[in-house]
Amino acid sequence: MLWVAVVAFAAVVAVPAAAEADQGCFCDCMKNRCMTLGAGADKYDCAAACTEGCTQIGKPGQPSDDDFCGF
């Protein structure tokens, strides 16, 4: 899971401002970064990694425990 967190954080930091405005940091990370890695990460691993990455750059993380941006 640490590998997923590191990859997700790196991906979150590189999110263009326009994409972030459309989906928010957390959903952009889930939809366009973490769940598309093909590394076998599940939505729970990705949610934790995306929340951590987003909060580290001052953005909101997962809005609620059951919100996985469609996954």
C-alpha cells in the first residue's frame, strides 16, 4: 500500500489546475491516477493514498467513507 501512496501522491501533485477544478483533487486522483495504474490496487487502497496525497498539498481528501468517485 505504501507504493500506491507514493505513486498516488506523485500523480496528485502533477494534476493540472483545470482537471482539479472539474473533479476535485480526490476524484481526479481516483479516476485518472490510482485506479488506472493496473497495479492491482483496490478502491480502498486508492482512497487512502489519494486522501493522503491531496491533504499533503492542502486539498480535501475523500469526502465520505462511502464515496469512491464511481468505483
